[in-house]
Amino acid sequence: METIRLTTAQAIVKWLLAQRTIVDGEEVGVFAGAFGIFGHGNVTCLAEALQPVQDELPTWRGHNEQSMALAAVAYGKAMRGNRIMIATSSIGPGSTNMVTAAAAAHANRIPVLLFSGDTFQHRIVDPVLQQVENFQNPTITAADAFKPVTRYWDRISRPEQVVQSLPQALAVMLDPATRGPAFFALPQDIQAEAYDYPAKFFEPRLHYVRRPGPDPRDIAKAAELLGSAAKPMIIAGGGVQYSGAVAELTAFAEKRGIPVVETVAGKATLVHDHPNYAGPIGVTGSTAANAVAEDADVVLAIGTRLQDFTTGSWSVFKNPDTKFVAINTAGWDAHKQMSLPVVADALVAIEALDAAIGDYEAPADWLAFSQNRIAEWHAYLDSWKGKEHDGPPAYAEVIQAINEVCDDDDYCLSAAGGLPGELVMGWRSKAIGSFDSEYGYSTMGYEIAGAWGAKMARGDGDVICWVGDGSYLMMNSDIYSTVMTGHKVIFMVCDNGGFAVINRLQVNQGGAEFNNLLRTARHERYFHVDFVKHIEAMGALVEKVEHVKDLPAAYARAKAADRSYAIVVDIDEYTWTEGGAWWEVGVPEVSDREQVRVARAELEAEKKHQRVGI
């Protein structure tokens, strides 16, 4: 048997290069590149292996391990799981900084490959710099923190183990039923050890994402149930886009006369003016979609994990006889709420269901009801345009102004705070797949880093990164990364003086304003951050806009710029888009505040509408 003598780190990189896939008819590497911050644990071995292959597997230098791994997550989202980015860190804090990004990838079902340095397997030099010692178990290191938030976890304790483990990890990341992050702890001594690897291990291999088909019995049951519906509704989750099933879902909805609502991950499955589009559903949803959900008798949920923001904590489906059909590659998701499960790829399942359901069409007045509701919602969104008032504008005014002048293929990206709700409600998608709000884990700090990763994936077309002042202050260094690497992003920096949406939640549940707005936090000196100066210092172009009427011209300048461009705008912290649905949060049963007692009574009243496993 022909062998090649390599270190463990060199073998890993050589194997990564050999993994191939087809994207848009072109053969490319499954692994598109790596984000790396080097330190002891990955600089002497893994970096030594990565350096010679920069033309094939470029390494991008991040400025925080969490943000670079979040950039890898956003890349995976924009590529719909068809290509994967790598992130690598040293041991200790560099490693644990990536745990949050791993959790975001896990919650969103996004493939990311994480390599962390680790302590020495021989233990002679323990404790090494940055080692976390466990008094009961010397095999536990900081790397073990990744176990709950990864789909695949391994610590390489012998060089030959990568021959078995790397292919298994890739299989997990590319399988739509298990897709998510994979993690490898690479002990420093093992990275450096050499082994005679079989040459066949490094031969190019072409991969693809499989399309598991449904059980015909499940399709028959689903067709029978949907075929009897008087008021059917489709919930389009992110899985529709990951499957590439948008055209099939759209044709199915058109043919059957069924309204389509969207989850946060599923937004931009239909364009905003499609006749079957009924709006976003749930807590960050529209009155239109929630009105449809309230009356629906059969709900076809496709590619969604039915998160509480989608279901309004399971309160939006008011019809006690509502039945669910759940199409999902993951059996875990397909069986939720005692749904009739169809465990399959969305595209294949939709085609099978379409063939099985015969000439069924929903009553025409049901789609008309949906169309009337969404027309009312669009009229409400239009009412935010051109308002004249004193003080800073509301989120909705800024969003409508930018939405009106953006190009169809501009990619709208956000993550946490008030912006996801405002954008999911108010952003009217002009193109399929043009929206990313990381709300599976609602990760503050995703926005700026994620925009960097998304721009790498998308190439042409601008990425509009919407970020609040809270998330900006938490993680902003990748503005510099976008300038340094030439990945231009348009940043909309919206300053409402703190965590205003959590302040809203606090007050709405009877609490006093406390520690969320900056002026209600403990301070000796309160002042507004000069975001313009800060952004300028990182090399981006920037301007502050005082009036909504000036936003279109500012956006045109941003579009024309030769590098990343930021538009800073102050936002009213108390004015919000109204729609959505109830959301269950913990409200104290006992309180000295009357407002809290009232909120508790409202909670108990709303809980009566919840579906409980039926």
C-alpha cells in the first residue's frame, strides 16, 4: 500500500483539500477557506500546514474567535449548507470563545468545522499555559465545553484516528438530518506527530447533499389530511431554502390555492407581492399571517423546527381542531406537537404530496381572506413612510426608506435585539433567499461578523448589515476585517441608547426600567458613543444621517463606495412596529409592583390558548 508520511496537522489539511462538491454547475472544494487566530495550540503545526495552500484554502485572519466562527456560520447559511468554512483557535480562551458560535450553528443546523488546540496528551508538562484543570478527571479540558453544542465531537489522541474521524464528521455536516457544527480538539503533541497515511485517503472525492425520500404511507396520510382541509396553511421554514425547494413549494401553493406564511429562517421564500404570500408568522410576525394561523384547520409545516417565536409559544393556532403535517429531514422536528410526520427532504416530499393529493384546491374565499389580510398589513407598513415628527425616527421608518431604494439582490442580514423583529415584520423581500436573521440562537455579535462571512459567500450584490448599538458595542472588530480583506458591506448602525427591545419586554411585563437602556444602568458619566469616529478608525467610510428623507441619498453613496460603508442613525427607543403574537416569558407570581401582578394575570389568561402536545 502506498503511503505518505505527514504530521497529523498536515494530513488534516491535505484531506480537506481533496473534498469536492458541485455548486452552480462548477466543481469546488467543500471547504471554502478557514478563519484563524493563531496561538499556542495551532500556530506551530496547523498554521504550518495551512500556510502553503493559500491559493486553494485561504486563511482569513479574524479579530475575535467568536466573531470569526460566526462569520463561518453566516457563510454556511448563505451557501445553504453546500459549502463549509473552517475556524481554528488556540487552546484555553481562544477555544472557549468559539463555543457561542458553535451553539449558533447547532441551533440553526449550519455546518461549520471547528479546530481547537488542546493540551498535551502525554501530560508531562501539565498544567500548560491556559489549561483548565479538572480535579476529578484529568482528561477534561476546555475543549469539552463544545460537547453540548456540536453535532460531532472528537479529540484526536493518535495521528491515524483522523482517517476514520474526518470522513465521519463531514458526513454529519452534509447530512440534512444531522447538519450542524463538527469539532476537533487537536492536542499539541499529536498535531506534530507523523504517520504513514494511506495515499488513497487523500484522493479527491465528490460529495453532495442527499435528498432522503418520504415513506409512501406518510405521504398518503398527509394527502388525506390536507385534502380534507377547508382552511389549509403552509409554514415555510428555512429548510425549504436549504433543500432548494422554493420553486416546488411556490408551484404547489399556487396550484392548490394555499396561503404561505414564513418563519424567520424561511423569510424570502416568497417575494412580498406574491399572491400566495401571507406574511411572517408569530411573535415577530404580521397580523396577516397570525390571522390566517388563527383560523387554519390544517397546517403544513415545511422545514421548520417550530420555535416559540414561530408559534407564539403555541398560542397562534386558535382552532382547537387544527392538525399539523410536518415535513422535515430531522425526525426530531417532524414529530413535534404530535404532528403527522413526513421525514424527508422538502423538495422530494412536496413533489410526492402533490402527486398524491389529486385535484384538491382550497376554497377560493380562503386565499382571498389571506390576500385581504396581507393587503392591510402592507398598508400599515406604508403608513410608516414619510412621517413628519420631532425626535429620532422609529426603526420602521428607516427600514421602509432603505427597503424602497435597495436593489432586488441586496442581502439583508441581522441577528439580535429589536432589529430582527422589525426587519422580519417590515422588510419586504424583493428576491428569493435575500434575507438572513440569525434567530435560531439570537446571537448578539453575529451581525457584523456574519455580514463578512455572507459577503464571502455571495460575491456579487451588496450585503446590508443591520446592527443595533448594543450588538455593535459587543462585537465590532470585523468592520476592520471587511475593509482589510476587500469584502465590502453596507452597515446600518441603529442607535437607540442600549438594549431597548429588552427594556420594552421588561416594562411590558410590569418591571421598572432597569439596566437595559444605557441611561438606566449604573453610571457616573452618561454619553452617546461616537460611532462615526469609531468606524472611521477601522477604515470604513461612514456618515451620520439625522433625517429619514436623507437616507436614500446616503444609501446611494454607500452603494457607490469602493469599500465598506456605514450609515449611523439614531432611533426612537420607544416606538415599535405593532403586530406579532403573544410570547411566554416568566412573570413573577408574587411582586410588590401592581404592574407585575397585572402582567401575571395576562400571562395566565393567554396560556389558556396554548396547544399542549395535541
